[in-house]
Amino acid sequence: MRTTARLLAFAVLATPALAEDPSPWGDHIEWAEGEGPIAREHASVMTFGDTVVVYAGSGYEPQLTPLSDAWAYDTATDAWTQLEITGDAPTPGGSKRVGQTPGADHAYLFGGYGAGFACTNELHRAEMRAGSLHFTAIDQTNPPPPRALHGFAYDAAGNRFIATLGVSQAGFFDDTWVGMIADDGSVAWEQGELDANPGARFGFSYGFDSETRTLVVLSGQTTPTPEAPMAMHNDLWTLDCSADDVGWARVEVDALPTGRRNPCFAFDDAADRLLVWCGTADGRTNVPGIVWVHTNDDGAWTITEASDEGHPPQRSSGFGFAEPGSDAVTVGFGNSAEGQYTDWVTINPPAE
């Protein structure tokens, strides 16, 4: 049976001063086996009106088991419906990053990993069709190398895709690719030759602001060394996609949160706001706290940190979506040392 619980209030730690804000915690919704999708990590999330679609990911029996199912979640009723997969189904597995314009009736998926963490560079269009999730494979010329836990965006204003960073069995990536969409729907990719570069990384939080055409990237794991086999970037970068030639810039902020990989994150395009919750800096424990990356009225990116005291189970490798018609963001699924989760956790933004 699905249960809904309201969590307790707590004090919020803002950057840089201490402030008392209302509790960020909204509903915590769980479901029993058979009432919705099973526990998983690194699934793809698409939003069609009041319906949120969770597709694929990887399961835990054993871990990294490739999944290929699709479920529609009704945000008005909290009910799940399993969808049929039709068309050119992608390779089963996780981290198929999604590019979607708010309000669009379709989305795009690029890359991801399958069995044995074998990565792909597949590009698909996805759309809802009468009880099914329908995929169309897109022809590509000179695509980026296969990768997972990367960044991907659909720049509708520029009629193109952006793919960047990530990891595969071949190593870490520090590259950025632009894919131009032709009249016939095919895509021709070119690697950008950029002056600045965030450096190789994977498992970072990111989001694409469709109005300003800006990709924002926070943290992620960097290339290991013998001295630091699990090192995290601790930085904030933006990729300006508003011109023909894209360009990276490092954003200087007063304080940066702990570096981490694979947090629960989701981007609210309407509010220009990226939510980051937990993630891990050591591969064993979760980083506590809630992080909001957002823009001021002048367009500058800032970071606000909040305590997650009174939290539902902390976890890494979850995923989520911006609540339709709301300022809240919902995340869920993922895992920790204590277990794997089938739930949604709604988090309200800090008071302005």
C-alpha cells in the first residue's frame, strides 16, 4: 500500500548566514511491490503534462542489472501505470540522459550504460502514444564516443544537442560535442574546440536553462590518481550555448558545497534552479544536506545550502523532476548502505 508522510521542520543553513526557513520537506510517497516500478538507480525521467515517465535504469539483483521498463506516474493521483515499449527501443540500462523542452510532447535520450557497464552513444526520440512509450532511433554522423553519467541537453532555440563529459570503460571524458539537427531529423556532431574546460568528470549534477540556453554543471568525480583514487571536483561551471560557438566559464561563488558524485538531482527550468541532495564523496557514505544552485535577477548563479535534518532515507544515484505547476522538486529511488528505495520525496525551495 502506498503511504504518504509529512516530515518534520528544521533550521536551514543558508549561504553565508544562518536563516530560519520553513521546512523544505513535502510529501514522502512510497509504494508496495507491484504498485509501481521496482528500486533502481540512474533512470531516465521525462515529463508530459501532469504525467512523469520513469524509464529503464539499473537494478540491484545484482547491482547494475539493466532495466528496460517504463512507468507513467500521475502527479495528481500518485498512481503508477506500466507502459508498453514500442518502436526502436534503446539498449537496456541506466544513465540515458534526457534532453526535453518544458511542455514538449517528446524528449530525447543520449548515451548510457548497459550490461557490464558497456556504454552506448545511441540517440533516441521518445514520446507517449496511447499507453506506450514510443522510441525512434536518430541517425548520427560522427557521434561522440559512448559514455554514461554525462551531460546532455536539447537546445531547441539552436536546433541542436549538447553532449559533454562523462565516463566509460575507456576512461573519463573532458570533451564537449555539438550535434546539429538536419531537415531530415538526422544529427551531425562536431567536437568543440574550447578555450576553457571543466576537466574530466562524471556523476555531476547539471541542468539546462532553455531560455538563456545555459548548461550548469556542479561537482562530479574526477580522474583518479594513486594518491586520490576517489577525488571529487568542487566547482561550478556554465556552458553558454546562446552563440554558434559554445563556451565554458567557471563561476566564482562565495562558498561551494562538498564535492560529490551521483547525487539525487533535478533541474527546474521554469525557476532556473538546480536541486542537489546527498550523493557520495567516498563511495560509501552520503553527503548530508540540500543544495540549491539558482540564478539571481541579474542572471548570476548562486548556491544555497540547507540542512536535511529530519530527512527521509539519504541516498545516492536517485533522480527526479520539477513538480508541474509548483516551485517544488521531487526526487527519489537510488540507494545507500542501508537499502534501495521505491519512493518520491518532495523538496520545497528555500524562502526568498
